[in-house]
Amino acid sequence: MTSGHIPAKGEPGPDEILGALREAVVDTPRLAEMPAEEVARQLVLDGRLQQEPSSAMVAEMLDALEAEESAFEAEEPSEEGNPT
């Protein structure tokens, strides 16, 4: 699923970026709509990452996060299906 991007020495890896994104999007949902370059910068400014990741990696992790959310929403039972 990854692009094969190998992080430079000291650059955060995919798992670290994804974890930071999960936290950041909860606090600031509009991040999911921002360009990857801005999101990468914001992750450092907010102190979630020590070094700015590549925008390509951030874009890939944003896509992965969106796919996770879509899968989670698809698994949730609908309100109509739950008798109250």
C-alpha cells in the first residue's frame, strides 16, 4: 500500500506519521482537507513530529487515514437497523 518512499535519516516513518495524523485530525478536522505540504508543516509546528516528513508520505498517510475512516463507517450499523 505504500509508495516505497524510504524516509531520510531522522525523517519520521509511515507509522509515526499516521499516528500523528490521527491525533491531529481529531483536534483539527480541517487538516484532512489541507494540502499535504501544509499538513506536514503543521505536524511539526504542533509538536506532533520532530522533523517535517515528505509531502508525498503525508499525502499517502492521509489517503490511508481516509480509507480507514471509510471502512469504519461502513461497518457501523445504521440507526434504522437498531430497534430502540
